[in-house]
Amino acid sequence: MTHTSGSAFSANEEAEARRKAEEEANEKFAARYRELNLFWRIAVTTATVIVVLLAINQIFNLGFLVGEVMLTARYLYLFAGFILAMVFIYFPATRWSSRTKVDWYDLLVIAAIIGIFSYFAWNAEQIVVQAWEYAAPDLAIYLSLVTWLIVLEAGRRAGGVPILLIVLLLSLYPLVADQMPDIIAGLGMSLTEASTFHIFSSESMFGIPMQVAASLLFGFLLFGVCLQHTGAGQFFINLAFALLGKTRGGPAKVAIFSSGLMGSMSGDPVTNVLTTGPLSIPAMRRIGFPRGYSAGVEACASTGGVMMPPIMGATAFVMANFLGVSYVDVAIAAIIPSLLYFFGLFMQIDAYAARRDLKGLPEVELPSLRQVLKDGWYFIFVFALLVWMLIYLQREATAPFYATLLLLVINQLTKHRWGIKQALEYVRACGLILGELGGILAAIGLIVGALQVTGMAGTLTNDLVYIAGGNVLVLLAMGAVTSFVLGIGMTVTAAYIFLAIILAPALVGAGLDAMASHMFIMYWGMLSFITPPVALSAFAAASVAKVSAMKAGFEAMRLGTIIYFIPFFFVFNPALLMQGSWIEIAIVLSTAVIGVLFLSAALQGYLIGVGTLGSGVVGLSSRALLAASGLTLAAPGGGMLGVSHTALLAVALLLLATSIALALLQRKRDGRPAQLCGDGVTGCE
């Protein structure tokens, strides 16, 4: 892209941004994954194609492999076997292991996986009919012990040491559950009993996480990777620049729009930062945004994309299974919270830019909206098809396959069409994400099984309610802290699964809405990505912006302030999750939007119509009152809060009036006209 083609960057700037993006991507790849030679590229490509064919056969009930629908247990054993083998191909054992070849010990593990899971698949009917989880033959017992070890190592390689430690401790818990103090005691089992339950039951390794991955989530992973490899990322970035680039603080608003959409596709905040950050952060820096602030914006936008419908992260699919509802129900419930979050980011950036008079990019450097839509209209069309099939036809498992097929067909009719090389890269990328996610979910399944078989899930739920003394607010505070801490060491999905078993039933038992309880856990688990001391998204953005990691973390924390309150708001009144009458939903949405506007203005010190709120005791008091007004308005009346909308509105208006009065007083003291902003009023740019 150049000036003449209407780009957001000059040719040199774009080349530099792309070079940095490639360097970041290569560094990330080198840090975790192997660069496979031709033989292993063929191997993982073949394995991925087989897994895709198995999934299509099972999800569409085609029966083209055996003349009938494959037994679910057999399908899961084959699915898991291929995915675990790919984990040991893609992920080296240590940082010192070879990055160019598969080590001999990995070859032994891969051979063991092929043999063991072939045995399991062959005997799938006997496993189900004869209940091997309780009475397995000797050979199966030995193989289950080996499989247990393999799954633990796969979880470590795909998810890191924290996953290994947590899964190891909890998966071994059945061995000592009957010897623990009463408060955490449960049903005890021998090592062989625990291993057969973990591997052969439908509640542990092959429980909800793996079942969701092999059925509902599978198609969305293929669709998300397809979007990235057909140029959707660049399309959304160009679309964002065309729509928002020339507004004040334009590049930062572009980051919200593009990173939010990219995060929805990738499902990984850190990957999203490294994908869009090298383009958005230099653009923000160019018009005057500080490095730390630019990194914070990118981190918040990338993290928020994970909760944005229609393609949310893996957690949303697991949640739907736990709740026994459709994925569409979860996506609909997430609409208002995600919009409030991104609206809060947008208004903070607007206020920051207004206060510091940061302009947008020159129009001559921006892409033409007409040309952008002409080049990538089909991405919007494919999204529309996906949403239509999800909501109107309710084809959750199959809709992403149709959307992917349509996207591939249309892409081949455009200038972006693939050759053999691009097609193979897409297949290998699918294999990589399947291996990474599958390795984590297989390991996390062991936690689910251990808590279920020992009865610990119910025990801990009752203990939490007892400790909270029946106080719902105390229980929510405990849940928020626990979710946040687990989110530091685990993925959002892993932390959610653990707490969905233990904490969610306690919240529901305390009288809270089930959907709100599960959403509450997911949101607070995600907060660790933007909250120091371990703010992974912010730290990744800091590396791109070349700024202190902690500075980026605290900027992200301030920019994402609204997300710390949103979970409490929709727990207080599930109308914010689109549950309730349309009148109630409209009321809480409208007050929440205005409340978020005021809170954003208070955080950045600039209110539209009033201007800069000033500093010193009076200015800070004005901002504090404005923040209180915003929170009061955003807090939904009715529901658990027990305060009417009218009462909250009255309090908010009183706080707002006092805040504005103090702001005008501060303006008068500073020698500026004591009037509301309008054309020509100083300090109101």
C-alpha cells in the first residue's frame, strides 16, 4: 500500500511495519514451535486432513467410512490420537530441544500414541459396553497409565508448566481424597482405578472439553484460520482505517475495531497483539500517542476480541455445553457486555485525543472505503451467512463448515486466490491450532474427571457457600479473585472449566442467574491478560511498542477499567445479557451506555460538552463525582441490586450536576470562560 493507493501508511512505513510484524511472528514461532522439514510437514498435513475428514463424517452423519455413523467413543479416540501426535511433532520438549527435527524420544511417544489409540479405537464398543472405566482388562490398565503420562506431557507442551502442575495435582487427587481433611475429602481410588476412569470414562479426558472440541468447536477453528489465511485481517484493518482513520485519535480507534475483530477470529489475545500490533501501534505513535498508552490500547482491544460474537473463543462453546444451551444463546448473551467494553475503550480514546488535541491521519493517506469494500466484500457476506445459519437455521455444528466452504470458493474467484502452497499452509495452520488447543483440553479434562469421581465438585461448592455465609456479594468477590488468580497461570478456557464445576453451582445455588454466573467466571478469568503483575497481552504489546512492560500493563488496566465492573452489573440484572423483557433490556442498555460514557470521561479527564475537567483538588473531585455518576447509571436497577431505575437515575444526575459545577468552577479559577463547550471556547478542542 502506498500514498497513491490510499494506504494508511507511506510505502516505507508500511514496509517497516510489515518487517516488524514478520519478526514478531517469527520470534513467537521460534520460541514455541518447530520448523518442520518436508517429511514432517507432509506428516502433519496428512494427519490434519484425516482429522478433518473424520470430523466431517461424524458431524454431518455421512457414514462414508463404515457405512454408518461412527461410534462416538471410537471417533473421540481417533480424534485425540491424531491431535496428541501433532502436539509432539509441533512442540519441542524444552527450549534446548531441536527446532528443526523431531527428537528420538518424541518419535517413541508418537509411536506409542499411534499404537495405544488404535487399540482404544478398535475396542471402542467393548470399552463402552463393558464399562472399562470400572473393570478394564490388564493390558488396557497398563495402556491407560501410559496415556495419562502422555496427556500430562502434552498439556505441558501446549499450555505450559502451570497447566502441568495444576492438572497433575488434581488428576492425582482421587488417590488421596479419602485421607484428606473433611472439608476437602472425597471418594478414594487406587492408581489403576483412577487411570482407567480418566481414560475410559466420558467424564474425564473425554469429557466436556474434548467432546466440545471434537464436535461444536471444530468447525469454528477451521473457519477462523481460513479467515486469517484469506486476508480477512488486512481487510478489517483497511476497513477500520477507511471508517475511523481521519477522526481524532483515529489510529487508536482503528486498533479497537480491527483488533477486536481479529481477536474474535483467533481466540488468543497474545497472538492477536502480535498480529495487529505492529501495524496499529506505529500508527498511534505517529499522531502523538505515548508508547505505553498505545500498547495499552492494543492489549485491551485484542483481549476484548475473545468475548466478541459471533466467533468467540473456545470458552464460549464449553460454556454452552455446561449450561445445556445452544452456542447462539451464549453469543447473544455476550453482545451487550462486549459492546459496552469496546464503547468504553472508544470513548476513552476519544476523550484522551480531545484533551491532547491529537488529530487523525490525513485523508490522502487513508484507503478508500469503496475500494476496501470492493476488494473484501465477501468477508462481510460470509459472516452474514454464518450468523444467519446460526440464529435462523440453528445449525451450530455445521454452519462454520458451510461458511468456510463458501469463503474458499469466493476467494478462488478473486485476486487473492490460493495456489497449492497457500492451501498447504492453511492445512498446516489448522493442524497447529488443533494440536495446541487439543493438548490443553485433553489435560484439562483430567481435572474435570478428578473432581467428578471424588465428589469434590459438590463438596467445594457447599464449602464456598458456607464460607461466604450466604452473602452473595462475598461469594461474587471470592469468585472474582479466584477466577483472576487462576487466569494468571492457566488459559481462560482452563480456568473457566475448573470454576464452572466448583464455583458456578455455588453462585446459581445462591439465587443468581446461571448464564450470568458462568459469564462472570469467564470475564474475570480473562482479566489477567490486562492486569499486572502477569498481563500477557499488555506485555506482548509492550514488546512491540518498545516500552516498559509494567507501564503498558497499568495503562491497559486503566483503559479496561469498565470490564472490572461489567460482570457485576450483569449478575445484578441479567437484562444486560439479553434476558428479560425488551423494555427492561432497553432501559438497562441505555443507562449503561451513558454511564460508561461518563466513566470513560472521568478516567481521561475530558467530558464532551464540558471539555477538560482540570486537575488539583477541585478537578480531581469533579472527575471522582463523574466516575461515581457513571457507575451509578451503568449499574442496572431492579434485579438483585434492589434499587429502582428511577432512584439510580436521580442519584446519578445529582452527582453529574455537582461534577459539572466543580469543572466549571475549576475553569473559572484557571481564567477560562465558565461556560459549556461550544465553537471557539478555549480548552474544549
